[in-house]
Amino acid sequence: DTIPASFFAQMGLSLYDNGYLNTAVCKSTISYIDGDRGILRYRGYNIEELAEHSSFIEVSYLLIYGELPTRQQLATWNARIMRHTFVHENMLEYMKSFRYDAHPMGMLVSAVAAMSTFHPEASTDLHGDQIYQDHKMINKQIFRLIGKIPTLAAIAYRHRIGRPYVYPNQELDFTGNFLFMMDRLSETTYTPNPALVRALDVIFILHADHELNCSTAAVRQLGSTGIDPYVSIAGATAALYGPSHGGANEAALKMLEEIGSVENIPAFIEQVKAKKRKLMGFGHRVYKFYDPRAKLMRKTAEEVFKIMGRNPIIDVAIELERIALSDEYFIKRNLYPNVDFYSGIIYKSMGFPTDFFPVLFAIARTTGWLAHWREQLLQGTPIFRPAQAYNGEEAREYVKMEDRV
Ligand code: ACO
């Protein structure tokens, strides 16, 4: 078991751990990573099995409630989420107010935060802690956030291309409806290709949770103050906006496009070994072995190419991976492809603009964020208040303006 922080406090000790690299700030039963063996499990189930047999919406249930749903539970869960896919009409006006070239992540962060004002009953500030003693209230916020975030994402996209917003289609499944709302060509007649729906559904499963990554830590940090989940999830979306978190797939895609063809790989590898460049989409803070999601991504890419045509950049990626994995430099440093190595290629092939990639990540990760929000609420938590190691000035005499030189 772990040693509680209060033990150190009583001893008058504190630990300097820059960036929380070695400090566990909560106990969790949601996802498990073994970085040395390349294992990722959600609630004990291997990611490979979930990606093969489950739908994203089923995995969302598993992450949030801890068990795979029965057929009946899944039908009810799906119906509840799909019923909450519509957003308030005023939200459309709000989205219209953004510049035509606003970044979709900026729009999403703002829109999710604005949801807080549409659902003020979710705030513990108004009702005290008692509000979330009721699981119905917890569930309602969960249905709303999982249901509405894809709608807000699609609105952000449609706003960018200057086309009317497409209302949700509850006849479709979660991912099919999202692609329906994104439709680039018509407003009502588009039927998403089932194989592309399945591919994106698998990608959503792979991105749904990853224990205490930066954005999930943000949910717990913000949630520890008792704010409503809309503001917490907006904060997490903001953390995901960062290029070191949600933006690495774009960087990996850019790098592969810059390499351009397999003949250019050896020269690029030399630059990496000379530390002039970084191999984007390689290496991971936790995985010191093949990221299991990267393997599944590569498989999914082939499925997408069957429909969209083969993107030649994939051959550069495969060859780059082959060369790197047989090179002593990368072997010694345990550098393997991570989830971002192949995802950008897939998104591009599916027609998503590059700055929309982190939005796709946010749609999927919303379920993980909510699983952590709910877990923390039921566990109870002290307000997060990390310690700092002060290394600034000692006490100094104040110098009046007229005496300063
Ligand atoms: N390319 C080349 N060399 C690398 C890479 C890389 N991508 N990653 C690490 N290294 C090297 C370092 O230069 C270092 O070499 P040295 O020992 O000679 O100094 C050694 O490997 C160890 O590197 P660290 O920085 O200590 O590894 P860390 O675990 O801290 O870094 C990180 C992990 C930040 C993800 C890093 O691998 C990286 O920057 N990768 C590229 C960006 C990327 O793909 N990010 C996405 C991560 S997945 C996600 O966020 C969803």
C-alpha cells in the first residue's frame, strides 16, 4: 500500500518532485499501464480485446461504471447519451460569434466551459456537497457531456467551413452520428461509411483513458475544488490543447510529410542521432516498450486506406519504424512508436483538418475524464494543493520608487 502524505507532513518532510513524475496523487481503479511490457487495460480488460470486440460507447460505460454493460444496460446507456446530443439553441449563437478562423480547440474549450452556465444545477456551490450524493445527478452530467461534446466539436468544424450546423441524428450510433454532423458536403443526405465509423470508433476506444495523463490530472485538480464537471472538463480540454499533449500527432504527421519518401529516412535518422531532431511519435514517459495503441493504430490505418485510398506517407512511417527498431541508438533508449505515430496519418486520410486532431482526442478522452471525475467524487478528496520548493529571495527591505536606480 502507499504511504499517506500526512505521514510525511507529521514528520515535517516534503518531497521535491518536479512535474509529479514520481508522486501518486490518488488511488484509481480505472486504467492500468505496464510501460515495460506494453500493457494497457481498462478496468482490467486488455485494450486489444476491447478494440476488437467492443464499441466506444460500451467502453465508456465500462470506464465510468467499472463493469461491461449487459445488453439492456448498454441500450439504456446509449439511448440516454444520444438523447443528450442536442445543444441549447443559444449555444449555436455563441459558436457563431467566433471568428471564421478560430482554432477548433479554442472554440471547444470555451463552449464546454459555457455549458456550465446552461446547467447551473450541476454546481456544488449552489447546492452544497449534498447534490452529488444522488447518483442521478452525477449520471445526468455524464450523459450531457458525452452526448454534447461531439455536437460542439462538429459545430466548431462546420463554423470553420462556413456551412450550416447539422442537427444530431439519434437513429445513428455515437460515432456514426458524429461523422453525420461533420458531413462536409450536404446537410441531410450523408450516410457515413460503416467501415470508417468503425475505424473512428476503435480510435476513440484507444484514446478513451490513460490513467493520470496531464489533462486527466487537471480534471482531478479542478474537481477537488468542487466546481461543476463542465468547467473541469473545459480545463482538461485546455490541457489537451497543449502541443506536448494533444498535439503530438500533428507533429508526427508533419515530420513524416517532411521526410517525404523512404530514401530520405537514413539521413533523417542520422539527424535524430546527432540530437538535431526528435523522432515525433516515438518515445513515451510511461511506455518503455511498444505502446499497444500504436500497433492497433497501424492496423486501423490499413482499414481506412481500403476505403480512402492508400496514403503513401504510411510507407515512410512503416520503414522509419523498421529502421529505428533495429538501430542500437533507439533500442538502448527504449524508443518505440507511441499512439501518435500513426493517428495523424489516419485522421488526414479521413479528411479531418490538422488542427481538428486534438478535438477528436477530446471527444474520446471525455469519457476517461468523467470516469475520474466520478471516481474522485465518490472517493472524496482533499483540495489539491501541491507544495513548492521556494528558491527565491530572502526577506528584503522595500525600496520606494524615488530611491530606485
Ligand atoms: N526522438 C529521439 N530521441 C528521443 C526521443 C525521440 N522522440 N524521445 C526520447 N529520446 C531520447 C532522449 O534524447 C534521451 O536521450 P539521451 O539519454 O541520449 O539524452 C533518451 O531518449 C531519454 O529521453 P527522455 O526525454 O528522458 O524520455 P522521456 O520519457 O522523458 O520523454 C517523451 C518522453 C517526452 C514523450 C519523448 O519521448 C518525446 O519527446 N517524444 C516525441 C514527442 C511525442 O511523440 N509525444 C507524444 C507522447 S504520447 C502522448 O502524449 C499521447
